[in-house]
Amino acid sequence: MSRKYLNDRWCVRCGKTDATPYLKRWARKLPPPGRVLDVGCGNGRNSRYMEAAGYTIDSIDMVDDFGKTVVLGVDKLPGRYKYDIILANYILMFLDNEERSNLMLDMGRVAKKRSMVMIEMYPAKDAYPYDLDEIVGVFGDLGFEIMHKIKDRCILKRG
Ligand SMILES: C[S@@+](CC[C@H](N)C(=O)[O-])C[C@H]1O[C@@H](n2cnc3c(N)ncnc32)[C@H](O)[C@@H]1O
């Protein structure tokens, strides 16, 4: 069974249409309307929420139900814009170490100064192992500091 099948079958069509509680909790503290990149957007629930709040959204996922098709960690992120906010909700654990490292470097490349990155993780059945502290460390090397961190989620801010 391919990862694409699993993601297509289980993630994009998970049925949750409301933004994640963590995003809803923090949305008011994120930089004022600007450009958002939603990596691994799934069915677009978080993209739609941010769009309704006035942001301009670029949404990408390897399943093309919503937004542009990109294989994260393999393809380059769209390079046309720099982003004020990058959402990575429940995506990084689906990438192996190499793909995850590639993606994080690429996120650093497209993130503006004073941008924010939101990461949410979950040890799903078909996920790769991960260590959020290590991930935070990589973003630290890219100039991001922790704004909030709890268990499997965090918000990082670039100075
Ligand atoms: C659990 S869903 C999360 C969706 C959305 N971020 C949310 O919070 O509802 C994970 C998403 O990551 C996508 N995905 C997984 N691996 C990917 C990859 N290598 N490239 C692009 N998208 C990927 C899947 O297709 C799926 O839509």
C-alpha cells in the first residue's frame, strides 16, 4: 500500500472541516493579514480558516483535492513568494528524515523575516518517528525562536 494511497484515503478525506484547535487558539496572535503557506493542506480546513480571517493562502499537498500538487521534501516549495506564516499541521511526521530535512530547509528559504511557523504532530500509525525538540533545533539554526511549545505542537518566530 503506497503512502500516497494512505494519505489520499485517510488524511485528505478525514472529514474534519474545522481548523485545528491550536490554530484557532493562536490565530489572533499571528502576524496581521499577509501571505500564508499551508504545507500538506489536506482538505484545506486550515487554509479556509485563514482565508476567512483575511490572509492570502497558498495551499499545497501531494493529493490534489485542494490547492497545488507538490511532493513535500522532494519538490521545491513554490518560490514565487515569501511567507508571513507557514502552517505545517500534521504533516512532518509523514516525511522520512531526508524529506523532512529538505522540507524544513525549504521552509526557511521561503519564510520572511519575523514570520511564524506553526507545527503540529501526531504519532499516527503510518507516521515516521520524530522528535519535536530536534525539529525545533533545526528551525533554531534557521533563525527561529520558540514562541510557544507544548507536547507535539509549537509556534516558532523568526527574529
Ligand atoms: C493528516 S493530513 C493533515 C492535513 C492538514 N494539514 C490538516 O491539519 O488538516 C496530512 C496531509 O499531508 C499530505 N502529505 C503527506 N505526505 C506528503 C508529501 N510528501 N507531500 C505532500 N503532501 C503530503 C497528505 O496528502 C495529507 O493531506
